[in-house]
Amino acid sequence: MIAPSIQHHASPRPVRVAPPHDALPALKLLRTVIRNPIEVWPQAVYEEPLYRRRLLSRDTVFVMDPDLVRTVLVDEAAKFTKSEAMLRSLEPALGEGLLTADGERWRWQRRAAAPIFRHERILGFVGEMIAAAERRRDAWLSIAGGTVDVAHEMMHTTFDIIVETMLSGRAGIDAGRVERGITDYLESTSWTVALALLRAPRWVPYPGRGRAERARDYLREEVLRIVAARRHSGERRSDLIGLLLEARDPETDRAMSDQDLADNLLTFITAGHETTALALTWTFYLLDLHPEIADRVVAEVATVTAGGPLRPEHVEQLAYTRQVLQEAMRLYPPAPIVVRAAQEDLVLAGERIPAGTSVYVPVYAIHRHVRLWDEPDRFDPERFVPSVVKARHRYAYLPFGAGPRICIGMSFALLEAAAILAVLLPVVRLSRASGRDPDLKLRITLRPGTGLPMRVARRQGRGG
Ligand code: HEM
């Protein structure tokens, strides 16, 4: 009888969100939404197939059952649009780009961007991914024994990769300012979400609004500058800017305006690096808790590369490394919630859902749902052995969403994360500088509240 609890203590428990004990009264709910919206999700979201409640002034349905998730995101996707809270948070920066547009406007932008995400094309980017990771590795080795904020370091690494691969070079963008700009902007989004739940008009001021708007203006000016420079040069390249410049709306034959281009470039720059950086950040945290799993990744890299440097063709062969990343994204999905607004009345699991209802797909909670996962809080990459994946419901795991709006950058992100991990892990060992767990903060993405400071040591043995 005692054995299971001993085992339980032997395996470190990665940090998780603590759901509230009781239903929160309105004022406390509002305060919690502003501080950290994921902390209002009740225990029921981790246990029930569907949970319905009024969140401030919005009728809200949480959908956890994988069949219902499929209904919302795939089968009946046409009956939903992006939600008011998400649009209100993201539209001021991303306009009506690929992530935020709906209907026909979304469809032609998706078609325009699709060629750059074809598998063969993405494989051509892996060399850049490895090179950026090697620059980070060399920087870390030069300060071995020191401490780095892994969250910040991963943001810079993935930022370098997105501008190298999608914009054909850095184009003079200040990565540090972009990172601060994104953080400042995202920081304000818990207010915009709360105000949307309260149905307050969009002009209502809130703390940090000025700072968020300055950040947004900086980011937009930078991408407009890049667009203007490309138009001015008349250069034709087949990078993302080139593809978008040549795209024509099939219905109107209209080309993208500079504003449309800026919306999309900013969408790709932000959606395309912050999420992957977070996936890696949480992976480094988990590997500090589980050095035996880190050792297995290092051993796999050594086998696949035969002890030599990582080359692009190796990355797809790193099956265990990919399992580790997938399991890290189960526990810490960088995009922990997907939200939609019902455009028509419909019925879900016998519940009448009137048009206008917000439908939350709480990815973080689905990934830790007691009916879907055995010991949901345990980090166990074996869950992603192909035969185990096959036996599981397809919609029990959705770090990249699902259906027509599934992440366009999914393969890019998986290759990128595996390449970065496979370059860094064999040479360095990272351990939390404070010995404490990071805190989980929802700001559209799932971020470590105050970064993730880790000590960098040279890894002894085969790799270093
Ligand atoms: C680990 C990394 C990533 C995660 C976890 C992630 C997650 C997601 C999720 C959940 C969605 C769907 C949102 C919804 O349905 O409302 C999405 C959409 C999107 N992602 Fe990613 N993403 C990642 C990396 C990337 C990368 C590398 C790029 C670009 C290079 C990218 C670009 C986009 C875009 C443009 C969309 C909107 C697609 C559409 O609506 O058609 N993402 N992402």
C-alpha cells in the first residue's frame, strides 16, 4: 500500500496551475482574470467533458471531450469565428492577418502563405536553425558557470531563425526591443480579455495600455520599413515577403496593401518565434527535473550524428528528442487555450449553445485531463511512442490546435525545436539557478512569470 506514494515522491512533480477551490465571486474572478486568467479555470475543467458558466458577462462553454473538440474545431468549424476577447487582444497589433482574420479574408491569406510551409521547403531551413543554435551554444560555452534567462535566450534564438528564414535576414530589426515589445504588449492582454468579458467598449483605458501601444507602434513601424525597403528595391525573392507581395485575392485579384503585409509579417514574426521559444524553455525546465531523460536525448543525438556535428538530415531522425518535446508541450502547451465564438445556435453534448457563446478549448486542461491521461502531471515522453499515440484519441492532444485553423508553422516549429535541443543539450547542462519552480502565467501564451534563470555548466562525457 505504501509503495505508490514512495514512488510518487521519488519522481519530481513539475509545476502546475492550482485551480480555485470554490466558484470565485465576481470581483475575485475579475481580479484573477487580470492577474492570471488560467487560475480561474475550475477543477471541473480537468475532470468533466464540458463545463458551462457565465464568466463576468459572457456565457462561456469549456469543451474538453475530444469528440466535442473535433466538433468545434473541425467538423463544425464554419459555424465559429475567432472570439471577441482574442480579437480585442491581438487585432490592434496583428490587424486582419492570418491569425486574426476570418472567412474569405482568412482563406486567401492562408493559401498565399502555404507554399513556404511545404515540407521540402521547411527542410531547406534546417541549416539556418542549426546555425542559430550553434551561435547560442558558443555564447553559452563562453560563459560556462554563469547564469542565463533561458526564456529570454530561447526568444532570441528563435527570433534569429524566423527573420533569417522568413524575411531572408535580420533587416536591421533590434531583437531585444522586439522581445521587450512583445512582452509589454502581451502583458496588457489580460486586461483586454477582462474588459471583453465585461463587454466594456474598446476605448476604455487600463494600466499598461500606453506602453502596449508604444510597443505595438514600434513593431508595426519596423515591419512597414521592411516592406517599404523590399518594394523599393524591386528585388524578387521567394521568402515570405516575396510570396505575400505576389499573392492575389482570387475573388478580387487584389494584391496585399502595405498594411495587409505588415499585419501578416508581424503575425509570422510573433506567432513564429515566441511559441517555439516557450516550448524549448519549458523543455529545459523539465529536463532539469529529469536528468535521466536529458541523458537519453544526448545519447540519441550521439547515435544519430555518429558523434559528429548535427546536420540537417539528422534532425528528422531524432525520434526520442521529438517525443520529449511533444510531452513538454503536453504539460506546458505554449498556446494553452483556443477560443471561438459560435456564430449560429448549435447543440453540444445535448447542451443548447446559442449564437454568441464563447467556446473555450482549454488545451492546457485537456492535456492534463484525468479521463484522458494516466497520471496527467507526470513528465513521461513514452506517451509519444508512435503505438501509444495511435491508441489515443486524436483530439486529446492539440498543442497546435486542429482543423482548418491548425498552426501553419507546426512542422517548422517541431524541426526547429528538435534542432535547437540537439545542438545545445549535448554540450551544456542547465539547472535552475534559484532551485525554485517557475510560475505559470497565461498571456495568450503560457510563459514562466519571471523568466527562467538557469546555471550553465559544460556537460561532461560524450558530448562535451
Ligand atoms: C511550438 C510552437 C508553436 C505552437 C505551440 C503554435 C500553436 C498554434 C496554435 C494553437 C494555433 C491555432 C490557433 C487557433 O486555432 O485559434 C496556431 C496558429 C498559427 N500559427 Fe502557430 N504555433 C507554433 C509555432 C508557429 C510557427 C513556427 C509559425 C510560423 C513560422 C506559426 C504561425 C502560426 C500562424 C500564422 C497561425 C494562424 C494560422 C491560421 O489561422 O490559419 N506558429 N499556432
